[in-house]
Amino acid sequence: MKFRINPLASDIIISIYILVTLFLRFKFENETSVSPMLSIVMGVCFVVIIWALIKLKVLNPNWFGLFNSKKA
């Protein structure tokens, strides 16, 4: 049995994750002198974590209903 999170909760978790990681990146980059390459690598690592959770079907985003995959 896989651990799955419902679509609305997945959307909320992804939104919070994006906001927190952006805040952490901006705060870290502001306090220290970070090269642009390190900033890009940090951003890619954060995106890969979310991408892996979606591919493993732990998170099941509905994208807040923007893309309806169900057809009438």
C-alpha cells in the first residue's frame, strides 16, 4: 500500500513548499555571498525533491483545478 495524499492537500503542500524554499533561498543568498551557479543548483535540488514525490505518487497535485484531465 502506497502512501498517497489527496489532491487538495497536495496542492497546499506544494504551495507551502515553494514559498518556504523561495524564502530560504532569498534569506540565505542575502546573508552570504552566493555565486549564481550555487543558487541555480539549490533551486534545481528543491525542484527535484518535489518532482520525485509527484513521480512516486506520494503527492497527487490537481493544480487547484486549472487543468481538468476528466472529459465529459
